[in-house]
Amino acid sequence: MTASETSHVYLHPHAQTFAPHTRPEVLDFHRRLPGYAPTPLVSAPHLAAALGVGEVWVKDESHRLELPAYKILGASWATYRELETLFGPFEPWTTLDGLAAQLRPHLPLVLVAATDGNHGRAVARVAGWLGLQAHILVPQDMVEARQRAIVGEGARLQIIHGSYDEAVMAAAERADGRHVVISDTAWDGYTRVPGWVVEGYSTIFLEIDAQLAARHAPPPDVVAVQMGVGSLAAAVVRHYRAADMPTRVVGVEPLHADCVLRSLQAGQPVETPGPHPSIMAGLNCGTVSPLAWPLLRDGLNASVAIPDARAEDAMRMLAADGVVSGESGAAGAGGLIALLTGPDARRHRDALDLTPHSRVLIVSTEGATDPQAYARILG
């Protein structure tokens, strides 16, 4: 790596804890969706040895509700709650057919979303479940495999000649009585849906709690989570920075889309202007969600921005432990590799209170959503 590709780190020694925030009804909702099953929690001994810790657990989200990423959890819950707010209250239902029948008097309805891949495909899948249409806006640099996957869900795909952030603005302009915007980032006057997206991700961590309990294992000492606009990281902070479980949280993002790290350094949200060319396409965001920002500002113990080479290292290392993780999915592991194996590793270990006996959790948020790139990186 050249000097310009060195990871950037922000440490927050006085991160706060928060009152516990759990919504068990979210998990109850997800259990009613087609193909629901908890995703695997995998032990990663090769990665643990490389990081110099006692245990690494990887939550493998490469197959979630028959899609190759975790985003369907936030997209489905947020869509359900928004539709109920606009057209409910719904009568009790047990299957999606029963829910879709209650929406038929309000058709046609179009779900609109901006995406750099997985969120848009998830919104399109929910639209298909409910008999709705989907209009998905994507930045011009999205790889063809991810575009085809969205179209394969029956969605209308629109390429925006600009960045993901510009696609978000274009999607917001389409909101009206027939077009319901399902965004995982917030803006002025639009916070309800992104808040439900964050809630939707809580299913991941309730599953992890149960999986660790079944192994008679304690909670992790450190959790590493990738950050785009920050919604998943906000869900991690809500769960793991609870006062009764003060796990340390590390946020990870691409070096050239480091809007969270820059905002932490500035003490307020600042934009990382594009282009955002990282292979970690799901994290190529220039603006942190204002809904996620307070949680990240106060709850992150560390933030690290990594070059693509670190994500590639992590993909190969996770593969050695049997986990297929795409470029964005491996970012959390890549951030820990950068923190714990570089020249300042001792200082970072001390800041995170990591020892050779520590337990670490990583969320691998996607599988090989770009199969050609995955094959090239793994050689």
C-alpha cells in the first residue's frame, strides 16, 4: 500500500452507553416472512489468530430470507410500518398474501428507493411480495451484476448519472400519493422510515444473543461494523452500547467515502465529496444519515477508514474460515485487520481493551454479490 492508501483512525476513549432499546415485535414480524431462519454465527479461528484475539464470531448474512445480504431485514420492516401508517391500521394477518389483500384497494402503489445494490434489491423483493411496483434508482458506477439482480426482482431500474447521494436526492423527489420512498438514510423532514430500517436490523443481534447463549458464550468484547450512511452501525450501537452490556464498537468505512470519520473529527456531520470509487460499493456514501449521527458520534469507540486492499485481505481471510463475504461484507473484518496489525496496533489494542483472550464479533453483511470480482480477489 502507498502512503495515500494508509488507513485513517479516530479513537473515542469516552464513548457513551445508552438505555437498552429492544423491539421483540420486529423479530416476530420477520419470522412471518418467506424463508425466515436465523443466519449462521460462524467461528473464525484463522481470523482470530491473525488479529491476536481469543475468538472471532462472524454473523454470516450471505443468505438472508433468500437474498445475498442483510438489507431485507430493514427494508421489509420499514415498508410494513410505513404502509400501515399510510393505509392502516391493518387487520391481523399471518401470511403476506393476507397483508397484500389489504393493500389492493390502494393500488397502484410504487416503492421507491435509491441504492448502491442490496437495499434496492431488498425493497424490490418486498414490493413483489405485496403486489406493488418498485422503482429503484442507482448510481452510474454500479456493476452490471447488481443491476441485473434488481431488474430480476421485477423492478424498474433508473441509472442516475452521479453518485449514490445524488440518487438519494432523485428518489426523494418522486414521493407522492402513489410513490412511497423507502430510504435507509434520513434528511430534513424524512426520518420515520430510516428509523424503522434501523429497527429492522435489530433481528440480527437478537439472533446473535440467542446463538451465543446456546453456546454458553458471553457477549462479545468488541463488535466491528461497516458504515455507509450509518444505519447498521446505529443498530449495533443501540444494542451493544447498552448500559448493561458495554461492548466496544468499531465503525469501518472506505478510505475515500469516510463521511463518518470526517464528521467525528469535525464534531458535526460533514460531506465527503465524490467520486467514491471503492470496491466496497455498498459503503460508497458521502453523507452520514442525520438519524444515525448522534448514536455514532456518542457510541462508537473507534472509527477506521480503510483502503480497498484491506477489504480484499479480509475477504480472503474469511474465505479461509468458510465464510463467503463480498467487498462490503468483509469491511468490518478489514477494519480490525487495519487496526490490530499495523504500526499502531498496540495503541489501538489498549484503546479497545483487547487482550489475547478477547471475543470479537464481525457482521459479514453480504455474500458474493459481484461474482466476477469475488473470483478475481480470491484468485
